[in-house]
Amino acid sequence: MCKLCFVLHVFSGLMIHMIFVDAGTFLEDFIRQSLLPITVPINAETVKMLKDDDRKVVLAVLQDDSDETSMRLIKVLRSAANANHDLVFGYVGVNQWEEFTEPFHDSKSSQLPKLVVWDKDEEYEVVEGLENLEEGDHGSQISRFLEAYRAGRTIKKTFGRRFPTLLGVNALYILLLLVAVLVVLMFFSGQGKEVRQPTRAHQE
């Protein structure tokens, strides 16, 4: 009888521990997710925040996130986000952040708006035939996209050298210029030391 009591005591202790661990994890995830808006406007600040979130991002690439058509689509995305808490729903406009959107679409042939699922790293997934949103019922199109995504009917793509950057093109040029100037200064500094050393030796 005592052995049975001991087993029950250990079992109940483990159950209580598991409940508290699960509750703590749930609370931590809830707090982290609540820091993000329901639909996330993608910018330098929110991209940093997304790094702390384990969920993938359903990203809508728009031409201009401030025009009337895009605003209606963002409302539909908000409804989808409320029904799919295991994913983050975000949007970004080409006009607002062209350098970031370039890896996700070919500006010459790609039709916008476009949906992709981004892992926040070097890969994203598209549902062939459903990634481009047509005029009309965006809600039904997004639902079909999500259904196909969850069924695994996607094509994975990698960015390669076209990884989305937090720096604009101009900022990258400035950074490269600063590195080049630093290398030149280090080179001439080394040359000056080599010239001065023989002079001191000759004087001695």
C-alpha cells in the first residue's frame, strides 16, 4: 500500500511539474506574440522583433501598402491571422522598402500582390498557382493558399545572394567605402613604419 502511495505521489509531482512547465512556455509564447501587431508591417524594427518568434511568416508583397486596395487586403490578412495563430501575417510594400522585397519577386515579370511563407532566414515557400492574388475575393484566395501550404503543396526557394537586407543599397555602398578607406589607411600606416625604421638604423 505504501509503495502505491509513493508511486502516486511521484506521478502527481511529475504531472504538476509538467503543467507548470507547459503553462510557463505558453505564457512566454503569449507575451512574445502579443508584442507584435496582428498583421505586422515589415520594417527594420519589426524584422528584428520577428527573430525572437518561432513562427513562420505569411508575407504579402504589395506594390504600395498605403493605397486603398492594399488596405482592404491588409484587413483580410488580419482576419486570417486571428484564425491562424501558429503563423505570423505580415505585409511589405515595394514602394516602401524595395531592397527588402527584391528577393521575393522579379520586378519585371512578377505580379503583385503576392503571398509567400518566409522562414525569416534564407528560405521561403510559394504555392504555385495560388501565390498571386487576383482582384476579387481575397479571403477565399488566402484560405486556399493556407490550405495548400498546410497540405505541403509548396515549392521551396532560397535567396542565395539576394537575401533581404536591413540596410538599403546606399547604406551598403557607404559601408563598403568605409572599409576601403580603412584598408588604405592601414596600408599607408604600414608603409610609413617601414620607411622610418631604416632611417633610425642609419643614424645609429
